[in-house]
Amino acid sequence: MSWSALPSIITGLELTLKLFSLVLVLSLPLGLLVAVAKVYGPKFIQRLITLYIYAMRGTPLLLQLMFVFFGLPYVGITLDRFPAAVFAFVLNYAAYFAEIFRGGMVGVPTGQFEAMKVLGINHFKGYRNVIFPQVLKTTLPSLGNEILALVKDTSLVYILGLGEVLRAGQIAANRYASLIPFIFVGILYLIVTGIISYLLNKIEKQYQF
């Protein structure tokens, strides 16, 4: 591989990390809100959320990306490539995160809610200090798996013509007729996922109670 290909691969890595960071920051709190609404919201809200989650989990993310970027313009909604990718990813991953959080919420014993009422602890304070730490402890391993999957799923934005790291590596491999760009891209993915795994393990240790 010619070293002249490295700048384009590094630029692709920057786009991958930017997309990953934005989607994670937006989809985690959205997923939590969706989970809360599904568990504790009115029946009609629960039904709407169930339909939303079914649609997001039942169709490929690649199809959702194509629908947002190529399909929405037919109804007058046009998004640039990167915002379209962020929007589709956030909708998809919020649905997965919501189901993970929901599983943690329904696993909290109902007696704890009764105890909070007896002790006079308001809902907001009770959820923040009592319920949510337990939910987070229970769901961290599953959340970690989805977060790592998100890093790799960012490669799907090639369909929108975005030059993420894998697409940059593919272009370099075709240009120089070599597998070395793919090996280099694989090493970059391993480094990124290794760092994220390390941080997730550190967070898990903080919730060992």
C-alpha cells in the first residue's frame, strides 16, 4: 500500500468516529425516554412505541438509511448525506437501546417502588438514585454489545456515498491492488473497539454493588 493512501483512510476514520459519537450521544437518552414511556406511559403511547420498535428492529438498517436519504425526498423532506445517516442511525439504535433499558426496568422488584412511597421519596429522585443505577448495572453488558456493534455498523453509510474508514480502505485496495489497506482498516477497528471495551469495563466496575 502506498503511504499516500493513509490520509484518506484517516479522514474516513474521523468520519466514522464522528458518526459513532453523535449517534451514541443522541440515541442513548432517546432510548431511555422511549423505554420509560413504554413501561410507564399510557396504553396508546405504549402501542405506538411497540410499533416503532417493531419497525426499527424488523427491517435492515441499510434499508432504513436508503429510505431516509432516497425515500423522504418524495414527500418533500430532503437531508444531506451525513444528517440523513445520523437520523437513520439514531432512530434504529434508540429502538434497540429502549428494549435493553425496558428489560432492566421490568426486572426491578415492585417492592422497591412501594418502599419509595412509604419513605416519601418523590418519583424523580427515586428513579435517579434508586431505580436507574440498578437498571444501568443490569443493562451495561447488553448496552456494551450494542455500542460495539454501532462502531462496525457505521460502515453501512457507504450506501449514501460517505467516505467512512472501510470505504476509504476499499478504494485504496482497488487503487493499489493490495490487501494491506483492508488489514490496516481492520487494525484501526480493533484499536477503536478495544478502547471502547476498556472504557465500558471501567464503567461496569463502578456499578459493582
